[in-house]
Amino acid sequence: MKIAILGGTGRIGEGLACRWALRHEIYVGSRDVDKAKNAACGYSCQLTDRGIECRIDGASNKEAVEKADVAVLSVPYEAAFELIECLRPVLKNQIVISLIVPMKKNKWFEYTPPEEGCAALHIQHLIPEVKVVSAYHNLSYRKLCNLDLEIEGDVVICGDDVDAKHVVTELTREIRRVRPLDGGHLSESRMIESLTPFLINMATRNGLSDLGVKFV
Amino acid sequence: MKIAILGGTGRIGEGLACRWALRHEIYVGSRDVDKAKNAACGYSCQLTDRGIECRIDGASNKEAVEKADVAVLSVPYEAAFELIECLRPVLKNQIVISLIVPMKKNKWFEYTPPEEGCAALHIQHLIPEVKVVSAYHNLSYRKLCNLDLEIEGDVVICGDDVDAKHVVTELTREIRRVRPLDGGHLSESRMIESLTPFLINMATRNGLSDLGVKFV
């Protein structure tokens, strides 16, 4: 498959790009094409150093999505709307994976869902032509970027399109040891989105770090 | 300590009573005193059969709380208000542990929090004289009742009184392998309460059972 990772120069983007590049063509997307190309080059080097052949290219967000079957939205909630407007001309029926968590920080992080109930549903309403699937909110980027690490943790996947969810489930299995779980409809994404600020706060309170979640 | 378990004839009540009876006096509370005494007798037998000395008695909910330092509310949300009214004359400054999750079932379970934001906060507002601590929502009763089992899972503890939270943290450590985690203020209980219907739904969707949660 061809996978565009938008906000792909961030660390979650790096982790997903490197993990998926073993079997897929990756397009790292950014507003800044040079930054995207540099990042893509860096990720390629990491894999080449390990003797892994891969194809990772950098592009503008729009170009990345134009080429892709699957697009990953890995940007802050506030940045998502401008990004979506920029992508609109090239959106058709791609699978769009939302990692987005609307939250604010005062003393602690707080989940701040939109009127629609969660970010994933909000995005689906804005771009009904694509199939939004919600996943990967609670994967630690440090763990994801450490390619030697088998990640103990579950990824809950929410979405309204069964086939799109299946694709994301299979992509999830490619991340070693991570278990994909069906979280139900896109509206259920509220729960997994709201876990993110909760996990960050709990890590701080308990002297832990990089918390993910596992259902046991 | 003296611990009253209200709704103590239910299976979560059974599990907590048997696990804590190794070090504490347990009062199993019920609206029906005979049922409470029968349950207490059954739990005692289980422990005696294992060569464990214990003191577990049955009583009315009110009598149980009258004797106790810690009272566990292990009843359905709908039943909590009548229970609280009945307890009111004997409440002073006990620690009250709320396991309560307001939820309803249509096709799937849905979290239905009160106006206050969560059940624990609602209860604290109703009985400000006690110290409400929220915990144990996501322990599988099957695992808890199987006394041979070390339970792999975390218990998130929320509350506004530091000392009361400390007591519940120590009680949690007595359940083998379970890890207590500080979940913050009582208002944060919303997150752990809402996990319960989510876990039940996810278990059903994924062919799993008795799901708890572990932060990894």
C-alpha cells in the first residue's frame, strides 16, 4: 500500500513510517516540503543501516495524500482543520487514520472534545468522502521509534467502515507485539481519545512515563 | 481495620471480602440480614478451608457501616441513593469507597454520568461528612473471587482526601499483584467509571472476557 503520514516529521510519524516501511511505500507529508524530504531521508537511513530496503519519500501534505491509499493525520487538533482544507481537492475515498486528540493543558491535561463528541467524528463530518478510522492515540512515540522494541500494548480501532477498519487492523499487526482491538463505531473514539490526557496525567502523578494501555 | 462491604453479597463484594479478610474484620452488608449472614458464613468457610483464620460477619447495611472505618459501596448506581439515605444516621467521617458506575444497556453499554460529572462526585456531594474515594471499577469479579489467582491489572484510585486515598492504596496492595495508581481528584473518576462499559463492550466485540486494564 501507499501510506501518507501527515505531520510525518513528528515523532509518532517517524515511528509509524519506519515500522510500516518494511512492507509499504511511505510518503512523509509536511507543510514544509524540505522538512518532509529531510525527515524521509533520515528514516530511510535508519532502515538502510539495518539492512532493510525501503521506499520513503518526502512531499507536501497534498502531494503525499494524492499518491496514497491510506493517510494518517498525525497533527495537533488545532492544526487539523487547515490541513483538511488544504487536502480537500485530492480527497476521494482514501482511508484516513485519525490520531488526533483535542486537549488543553492547565495544571493537568484535559480532554476538550468538540460538539460532535470526539475529534474523529468531527473530521468525518468535515470530509464525508473519505473513511475515517480512529487509532494509535495511546502508543508511546518513544517506544514506537525504538525499532528494536516489541511494544506491549493494545491499539483500539474505531470506525464506521468495516473494510477500512480491517485495513487498519492489519497495519496494526505489523507493529511487533501490538494487539489490534475493535473499539466499535467512530463515535466510540471519544473513549480512546480521552485516555490520552488521562494517561499523561497519570504518568506524571505516579512517576511513570510513556504509558500505553493493555486490556488484560 | 473494620471494613463494611455494602452490596457485599454480590460477587465483587465476595472477592473483596475474601481478599481483605486476611488482615481485616469484614462486615458483609445487605438489605436482607439473613442473606448477609449466609454470605458471610460462605466466605468464612472458603477461607477456613484454606487454613486461613478470619472474621467475617453479616449485618444490615446500616449496622455494618456503624462498625466500620471503611465502607465499600458495591451496588448498582440506581440502588445507591436509597442505600445512602438508610446509612445517613451512622455516617460520620468514614472512608467510603465507590465502585459505582452509572450505565445503561441498549445494544451496547453506555456510560450515563450524572450532572456532577461522575458517580463518585455525586455521592460525595450527597454525603459531605465522609471521604469518598473511587476505585475497583475495572476489576473482574471472576478473577477477584478466584483466590488462587494473582491478578494482573491496575487499580486507579481517585479522591480529594490524601489520607483516605493512602488507606485505599494500601488496601489495594493486599490484592496480590494488583498495582494501585493515583488517578488524581475525585472528579477524575469519570474516566475510570466510563472505562467499565467500554471494557464490557470491547470484550463482547473481540471475543474476550473479564477485561481489566493495565497501563504499560
